[in-house]
Amino acid sequence: MFDFRRKCLLSKAVGLCVFGVLFTPVLAFSASVGESAPNFSLPSTSGEITDLVAFRNRVVFLNFWASWCEPCKKELPELEMLHRKYSRHGFDVVGINIDKKEENAREYIERFALSFPVMLDPDGRVIRRYRGAAMPVSYLIDRQGVVRNVFFGYSVSRLPKMEAAIMSLMNRPKFQ
């Protein structure tokens, strides 16, 4: 009888741990607001290796996306619009595609006429460093390289909030 109770208690504890891992809010797994954005080096679709530090002194909207992600497909045109609207004012959208095959990424870059840089992370190394647990997931990074906002998923109603967050960072002095 004692062994049965002990096994039940143990299985309940394991169940709660699994439940906690599976159902903890996604924010607990993301790169935290207020901490430095992890640097990385990845090949771009043009073949050159680029790292996040190359965008220092600019506001960066770092967006992880994939061709199989339906919400990503809806968000990409909005990100292109933001990039075109604010890029000459110290803002960059930087896409990181996590598809296994580069041609899948290229298809959507062409379809949406994306002019912002897209880097390739087919093994998911960088998205794991950012602890991204949703698709799409984006990190708004200030001029000093600090994560200021994290945006999970996609919603058409979220665009004004994203744009306001971008504007607030762009209006700050470069070295505050």
C-alpha cells in the first residue's frame, strides 16, 4: 500500500511539472524585456554573414517567421510597411526565417517583395537563444541593444501598439 501511495504522489508531482512546463505563460520562455538581446551571426538570403551588433544605434524589430506559419504570412506585409515607413529614420526590421529549406523562405520574400534583411536559421539555433515559444515572435530592441518589447503571435489589431512602441524608441535620444 505504501508503495502505491508513493507512486501516486510521484506521478502527481511529475504531472504537475509537465503541466507547468506546457502551460506556463509563453512570456516566461522569451528573452526578457530589459535585458540585452543575445547577439548572433547568421547568413542572409544574399549569402553574407550578418550579426545583430551590425544594427547597433538603430531601433530593431527582430522577427522570427516561417513559411508554414499562417499568422507569419499575414504579418510579413505589415512588417514590410513599417520597414519602408521608418527605415530612413533609424529603424530596421530584421527577419529570421526558421525554415529548413532556403527556397521556402525565398518564395515568401519574393511574394511579399520584402526589402528588409532576412537571415536564415534552419537549425533553430538563434530562436532557441531567444527562447521564442510562439510563431511569429518579435523582439523590439532599442539603440543600445536592449529588448524593450516582445510580441507573440499575430493580430491585425496589434499594429497600432507595435507602431507606438517603435515610435517611442525612435523618439528617444540615441544615448540616453
